[in-house]
Amino acid sequence: MRRLIASLGLALALSACGGQLEPMPRRADGVAAPVVVSNESPASLLADPAAARAREEALLARSPDALGALSDLALTYLAEGRPESARQLLDEVVARGDAREQQTALANLASVYAREGYLAAAVAHGEAARDIDPTRPEPHYILALVAQARGERAQALARARDAVRLDPNGDARAALAFLEADSRRDLDAVLAVPLAERRGETR
């Protein structure tokens, strides 16, 4: 429990200061990490973010405490190129949500910071998400991508192996939303070795 509180505290502290543990790199240095949806299907979110936003806003108007809707509303902002608005809503979910809602929001905050090039902040939020429930594979996928982008190949492979072990049928991976075309390709590349190992194609 202490480790979880410490991880969450670090993530919140990073969020409060904009995650600026390292200089802001060029935007090209960002990582196109996937996001975790709560209510929306990945297809509906990607097909029409504005329509998804309207659905989630209507749900929140009826049920202001529906934090899954707030989390998905943040993703519609992210899909429309408004990362700061997305971050503010996700911070609110972390502050108010239950453990699973916090985990989803922290994983998505990791993706927000990864896109913006704040990779140390992305790792901190991804690890905080992972620590809430280490058996949930989504944070491991995001951490694998960020480690690969940082040139930490052994770490990336370890995180990818964890993700594949925890998601043997690929159900969690299939439920991720890939906001950029190259995001799915990059994740597939990181997962190539552990997936081959699982199929028994490597020695």
C-alpha cells in the first residue's frame, strides 16, 4: 500500500508541474501510445470524436459522478489535439475515482505525456497505473512503448513480455484505441519477440 501511495503521489506531483522532469523535446520525439477506453468502443471513438464527446457529455449531464464518461471525454479531447484539456479531466478522475478508474486515468495520462515528449512523466504515470493492479495488461503495453522510445531495449522487452503474459488472448490489446496510424504499428513491433516466443517460434 505504501508503494502504491508513493507512486500515485509521484504521478500527481508530476501532473501538477506539467510532468517537466526533462526538457521539452521536439514534438517528433513523442510516442504515439494507445489509450484505454471505458465506455466508448475504440472504433466509435476513432470514427467520430465529436460524436463520442457529445455522448459522454450527455451521460455526464445525467450522471455527474460517472467518471468512466469523464475519462472517455478526455480521450475525445486528446483525439482532437487538445492534450491539456485531456490532462485536466484525467487528473480529476485520478483525484476522485476508485482504484480501477484511477488506473485507467493514470494509464491515459502516461499516453498524454508520451505524446508530448515528457517520457519521464509518462513512465511515472504508467508505473503508478501498473502498481494499482499489476495483473492488468494495459499499463504494461504503454510502458513497453515508452521504454522502446527511450532506447531502453531490455526494459521494453521485459514490459512487452509482461503484457503478453497478462493478455494471452490479446483481448486487452484489441480493446486499446490507437489515435495515430503508426501507434498500432509501433506496438506490434515492440511485441514481435514476446508474441513469437508465445507461439514457440523462437529458441
